Amino acid sequence: MGHSTTQAALIYQHTAMERDRAIADALGKLAKEALTKEDPDGSGT
């Protein structure tokens, strides 16, 4: 990864995974809200 130590690489990976999860959760929430607005009664049609 180009980090000076193995520990630095592990810290970076852990932080990146947490950030990826936060982004995915936010996008999922936006998608769910958008779908709810399109189909407010949840009928799927």
C-alpha cells in the first residue's frame, strides 16, 4: 500500500472500511427514501 509500516497500513485499511460503510449506509438511506416517494403505499406497482 506504500505505507511506512504494517501498522500504518492496517490503520488506513480499518479507517477506509469504516468510511466505505458510512457511504454505503447513506446511499442506501437515500435510495430507500427515493423508492418510498415513488411508491408511498408500498404496493410495488
